[in-house]
Amino acid sequence: MNKAHYIIFHPDHGRQQTPVQAIAMAQGQVLKNWGGNIYVDRIGIGNEDPFVFNDPWLYSYCHASQLRRNFRQNNNYLQVGSKIFFVSGQQADKGFLTIDTVFLIGGVQPWDNKSTLQLPVKYQHHFQDNMSILWRRHFRFPFHGNHDTVSHTYEAELWQKNKTDFSFLPLDENNERVSIPFDKFSNDLLNKIAGKVKGKYPVLLSDKELNIITTQIEKQVATKILKIITSKLVLTSKKARC
């Protein structure tokens, strides 16, 4: 069955730069103690999604109800090997695909929401555990009425030695998010993206379109953030959600 791939727009006012120590890759070399800023969901004001301060990274909510999440005959859907590009909605308005997260799905954990909402089996031990950052910063929100139609949590495929495809946060030579002008894309792909920008609807990509975007990212990326080691949490007070 064909894999679904997506571009997902989220607002810049819901994102922040935060300093971290991380494992990174630059010029093909793995840097085990890279230090710098990454772009993530604002910390301390709501669910962080995708949540990259965990191994593996997790994605559960943002625009998920608009995605093809379940198997249907002769239809592609999100599954292991699918790829999601999380990008800036505001930069898309200006004609740029500005990417903060390349999320390759490495695992899919279903929620039990047929009767009483329950966490995926793998993560049920985090339920109501206020010592768990997964509970406090990602999993608790559906139980408080936010995104309570959640059906899946997607786990990122993270880098390991000799692995050729993996999730990463792409930074350019200036340590800013990789930003690709729309005119670098074929007319068909440009028109497909442009048609979704106004409403910030997810863009379903074919394998060919996925490869076009991936090629452009690889041309511009200078540093790939692979795993977060430690972070200096910068709490924010402005409420903003995907």
C-alpha cells in the first residue's frame, strides 16, 4: 500500500527558538555535543507537537484529523516510512517552504478511544504521572478536552549509525531553518502547495513530490539535528496553538 506524506503548516507565533545540546550531523560528520538553537512548539503553554524532547520524537495532534490515518482499500495513508514536513505558515504566505522538522515515521501507536479515552498501550504508564515530561508536555491534553479525538501517536525514526533515512531538524549555514522558495518546485507541486496555503490545510504528497522537496532540503541543509541531549527550557506565557 502506498505511503501518504504531508506538508503541515503551523504558525510562527506558536513556535520558539530554544537552546539545546544535541547530537547533530554536519558535512556527513556526527557531532556528539552540538550546541545551538532549534525551533520547537512554545514550551509550557500547551501540547508540544511534534515533541522532540524524547526518544523517539512524537506527533499526535496538530492537523492530525485532516490526515489519512487509517487503511482504506486503494488509498494511501500514514504508516511506517511516511514522511511529514512541519513548516511555517507565515513564511508560506510569502512563498517559502520554511521547514523546522522532517519527521520520518518509524512507529505507529494507536489510542483506544472507542469508549473511554486511553493512551496507547506502550505509553499507558505515563497516565497522570506528573513526573513524566511526556505526560505534562504532550499526552495529558486530550484528557483536558483538547484534541480529544486523537487516534494515533506517531513515533519518529531517529538516526542511528549506518542508517540512511531518519528524522531531523534542518538548519542552513546560518543556523536558521531551511527555507525553499516555491519557484524551486515544479509547477504542479507549486500549485498544489499554493492551493493549500490560504487555509493552511495539510498538503498530501506523492512519492515523486516527496523526493523533489527532499532534494531541495539536502541542497540547503548544513546541519541536521538528530537527537536532543539536554535543553535549557525557555518558558513562554503567550498562548498559541496549532
